[in-house]
Amino acid sequence: MRPGPHAPPEVPPPAAPTLDDGDVVLRAHRPGDLDGILEQCRDPDTVRFTTVPHPYGREHAAGFLTQVAQDWADGRAAAFAIEVDGRFAGTVDLRWEDGAFAEIGFGLAPWARGRGVMTRAARLALGWAFRDRGLAGAHWRAVVGNEGSLGVARACGFRLEGTVRGLLVHRGERLDGWIGTVLAEEFTAR
């Protein structure tokens, strides 16, 4: 596991692997994902529960593609494009922290929701990180009320540690947030 962003790298970060469970594919983002990123980031629930810029334009999507590639290269994060039926469906990422931990984040296009796609994508990413990167544990955070995110976290074995007042900043406002943790020995890819 690579140390956090403030420590020197032990080894060069690996290139983004392709992970596949038979229905959901995780892969590196590519320029052809731009329109799918726009669709996802303009969705009202994405705007409500995440910090994507609003309104969200093509320049934001292009900047996102540049940033995820740079984060892989620098070893700060591992962001995977989620693909279903050959179509971009969203993103799941792991932002490396000191002490062999990461914070997971994810977002899914409206058309792919309600089908278990995000749970399977998060399990693929976590399984890879626990198995291949030596991750000891992961944190998850979400705005209180984001039941979809909570469901994914619980399905991946995260223990809801509690509600923290003012945990998250969303469009300049402090919001209460949920926080959860899963340790390597607790995780099951199911």
C-alpha cells in the first residue's frame, strides 16, 4: 500500500487494472466517457448529495478526466469508471490515506441505479484494494439522508459508526454526515 499523499511513494503506483464480475466492469476512465460524466453530474440527486460543480459543464467533465488520470499517476487515488452493458455508468474511487486506509466515494448515473450496480462496483474496487494493495481499512462518508449511498455501504460491510454534526461541507454549508468503516478482515466480496 502506498502511503498517503504527504509521504514519499514506496513504489510507483500501478496502472488502472480492469476488474470484472461478469456484469459490471471497472476500468480506467477514457475520453469517450465525457458525455456519460455530464449526464451523471447533471442529475438532481448527484447535485444534491455530492460536491460536483453546479451547473456542470463540459469543461468540468474534461477537467475530471484529467484529474483522475493525474491522481492515478501521482498515486493519490484510484478512480475507476464503471461500465455496464458497454456504457459508462459512473465512478468509484479510493482516495489513499496514511496508515493503509482509504476513503471510498462513488456516483452512478440515474439509468443504472436500483440494479445493484454500485454495490458490485464498490465490492470490486474494495476487493482489489484489500487483496492487491494491502489496504487495512476504508472509510465511507455521506450526507445524512443519502439512503442509496448508505445501502451500498452496508452491503459492502461498512459499519455505520454514527452521525457527525457538520461533518461535510456542501456548497458552502456545513451538513451532518454519516461515517462508516470496513476493515480488511470484515470485508467479503460476496
